[in-house]
Amino acid sequence: MAFFDELGKVISDKSKEAANRVKDITGVLQLKSKLSAEKDKINKAYITLGKAYYDRHEGELEGKFADEFHTIQAGLVKIASLEDEIAELEGTRVCAECGAKVEKNVLLSFSAATARSFQRRNQKACSYSGCHGCAD
């Protein structure tokens, strides 16, 4: 019987050891997840800060960040070109007033047309936040 008692004790100890390792691994994974979330927050803040800096200094193409400014501008031109190609293949175009995708034969998106109609009726600047054409 001593053999089985000893075997039971070894199995119990190893089970507890395994459970503790699983607990430790789970703790590490939770901490890594929190770490990743914090890094994502920081990266988003860097992006926001960088975009704000770019928007503020877009006209200053000389200086410390000139190469980055040129890279961004070239990328924006390429993105616009690719979006135009996609729209052409999809048979759509971008509304000049609000930026929404509309069929080629439509003059304005519903949102922009509604905003323009509102503006004409009220004879004041459009307050529709989705329309970039007339909201000032």
C-alpha cells in the first residue's frame, strides 16, 4: 500500500506544480496583453502627434523632417491615385462635397445634397458635420 500512497502523493504534487505553472503562464499572458494595450495607446498618441505636427508644418518642406514630409506627400498622392483606380473599377466616384462614395452618374451624395438643401433653406453655413464641402 505504501507504493500507491507514494504514487498518489507524487501525482498530487506534480498536479499542483502543473497548476501553478499554468497560473504563472496565464499571469504572464495577461501582463503581456496589458503591455501590448499600453504600447498601442502610445503608438496612437505618436501618430496623432505626428499628424498634428505634419498638418501644422506641411508647407515647410525644408529642415529636419524634409524627407519624411516628402515621403508623406508622395504617399498621399499614391493613395489618391489608387483610390481613383478602385473607384473606376467599382463604377463609383467620390463626392466632391463630402467625400462619400457614390455611383458615377450621381452628382452629390445624399448627405451632401441634404446639407446643401439645408444651407439654401436657412441661408447660413451648413452645420452638417458629415459634409466637408459647406461646413465651415
